[in-house]
Amino acid sequence: MLNILHHGGATGVTGSCHQLILNSEHSLLIDCGLFQGEDAAKDSFEQLQIEFDIATVKALVITHVHIDHVGRLPYLLAAGFKGPIICSEPSAKLLPLVIEDALKIGFTRNADLINRFQAQLESQIVSVPYGKWHSVVNDPIGTTHIKLKRAGHILGSCYVEVAYQDAATREKERVVFSGDLGAPHAPLLPAPQSPYGCDQLVLESTYGNRTHPDRRQRQSVLKNAIEQALANGGTVMVPAFSIGRTQELLYELEGIIAGAKRSQWKDLEIIVDSPLAARFTKVYRELKPYWDKEAQARLRSGRHPLNFANLYTVDSHVEHEQTVEYLAKTGRPAIVIAASGMCAGGRIMNYLKAMLSDARHQVLFVGYQGAGTPGRDIQQYGPKGGWVEIDGERIDIKAGVTSVSGYSAHADQQDLLNFVKRMHRWPHTIRLVHGDQGAREALKSELEALYARKGKDVEVVSSEW
């Protein structure tokens, strides 16, 4: 059985990085992500360093471009990695934008260095079509092929099938890395389809202990939450990641506005205050062929789900500061979508500092809030009249706080079980990663019960590091 080393993401929900040891000379790296929230060490710079041996790494395979899966890529290249960076065709367009932003925030603002780094990155990117086998290693020791399949998490996301054959023994092994799996009925993206089968499965477990509400009802839940907030005459602040969640929200809001009968919606400003999100949204528009059937139907009917009349973008920092000040003072009804999704930095922080202590306003969470992040604190303590510390300042939370869980981009417990159940050949070993301990342990129990009902044996590993 092939060995797998975890260099992050095994005992938490960030920092995903997994090394598949093929033989004494070959290995693959699946993702190389940044640690965030409670997963981040006090000495974060030391945690960023690539301290594991990369001499045998023949390729880095990217499941998707969220920062907790690609954020350590600059450090990997700085450590001397020169191999191919394999990803889906949409991810190949999105990855340079993500890494450029990551470089500016945590690495350097030197334009020449950034340009040189980006040139190296783009020279190493190898885009692979979905569903096609791609040869990574083919020599006298062994052969390795990979296949990328749609994961339904964000545009370009994939899970990875690895097919290895030892040249001497002719033994074969199939390993699947789930990356982050999406759930059925997500905006813009088709749901993931299970692979035929595998020997080992590395499975995410973010929501391994939860079941989402009916996702088909999420638009009405979102509409009701926003209307309740707007009744107070203030701004709805939506922390959202620049890629994935922002575009899903715009798609849903366009649907609400298109079907609305009340002028309250027809005249409502939807503000995207994130230059990065605006750039991602532009690329999303260019990648229409990868949208799902429902989104394609909207396009054919003449609607523009990611580019509609009520939508405004804020670009410059000066314009951002003016927007924060104007909305905080006037209480003009508006929806502001700004990064970051867990309130761990970005422009959303200035809105929160200006408006959290004003009862007219509302914070609307539509995604997972990691332990140790300001977003988790606001979500947990806001409804109790508590407070949060932002940039060393204590801010009393008087604004309303609402969470709409149906918008999670992650599969829930039942979706994760179905991913295994719908394989024709079930894995004999499942390694649970990318989840808090409670989520991993709950999913472990359910998987073992699933196998027991079918009279099958399985080893579920939930906390290996």
C-alpha cells in the first residue's frame, strides 16, 4: 500500500498539503496550502517554510485555488521546486491571480520580484482537461497517471485520481484525493460524480458531523435574511471569499432581483468591494463553458448572472474608504460583499469596525467560520450581545448577526458518505483530512457503520499527522 505523508490539513481545516510516496525516487504533492485561524502557529513564518524533502516530488497537483490549498506555493518554488504544477483548465486561469495577491500580502510588494515569480509560475503550470488521463511518471521504476474530475466546490475545483503501477512487481494501486467536495444544487457548478473506485481515499471532512438544510431553498432563505436586515434601514455586510462564494452570491442575488416585484429589490445596490473578487468575477464570465446547465439557460434567456444593473464594484482604496464612511453615516440600504470570508483580514474589516456597533446594520455569514478567526467570534458572541477584538480594538457587537448555512461550498456528511457509497469499488483505507476533530470522528463512525452494513472491511484513519 502506498504511503501518504501529511504536511498540513490532516488535523485541521486549513493548510492542505499531502505527499503520495510512489517509490524511493518518485512522489506527488497534492496541494500546498496556507494555515489559517487556529491552525496557524504563533511563529507563522516558520510554519510557512517547506521543511519536508521535495527531491522526489515529480509534480504538484492543485485541487483548487483557495488559499488554504495553494498559499504556500511561493515558498515551495523558493525551496527549489521546478516540476510541473498540474491543475484543471479553469484553475490555470485563476491560480496566477490568487498567487499574485498572496505575494503582495505575505511575501513582497516589489513589482519586479512579483513579475519574475509569476513568469516562473506560469512556465510551470500544466493545465489538464477534466476526465482525461495525464502521464506524470513513466520510467523503469514505475508509471503514474492522474485524472482530474469535477469536484463542484468552486470553478476549476477537482478531485484527483492517481493510478500507479510498479514496473518490477506489476502491482497496481489507485488513490483518490478528494480536495474539497461541493454539494448538489450549488449555483453555477455541476455536482461531483464519484469515481469508479480506488484502494485508498483521502477524504475531506469539513462538515463530517453536519447536514446542510435543503440547498434548493437557500435563495428564499437568503432573500428573507436580507429583507429582515434591510427593514432596519442599514447595510448588510457579507464576508465572502473573493473566489467562489462571491460569484455564487451574485448569481443568487441576480435571480432574486429578476423575480422581485417590490421596488426595495429593484433599486437595491449590490456592492462588491474587492478588486480581487472583481477580477475573479471577470474570469468566471470568461469561463462560461464550465458553468452548469441552469446557468447556461439563464445566459440563453438574455440574463447576465454575474453582470447586472444593480451591481457596483469598488476598486481603489480611496473609493473603499469613501464607501465605508458613506454607508456608516447614512445607513442607506445596501448589500456589501467583501473579503475575507472568515473576517481574518481584507476590506470587510473596515466595514465591521465602522458598523458592528450600530444596530441598524447586519452581518450575514454564508460560509464556514474557522475556529480562532474574528468571523467565528462575531458569529458566536454577536447574538449574545458580546464583543470582538479587531486590530487590537474591542468592538461591542450591536449589529444583527445572521448565518445562512445552506450556502456552504462543502459537501455535508451525507454527501461525503454518498461519494463513497456511489463508487463501484469501495476503498479499503480512508484517510480523513481537512476537518476539526469532532467532524472527523463523527464521519469516521458513519463510514464504519456504512461498511459494516454492507459486510465490508475498512480502515478509517482520522488524525494522522
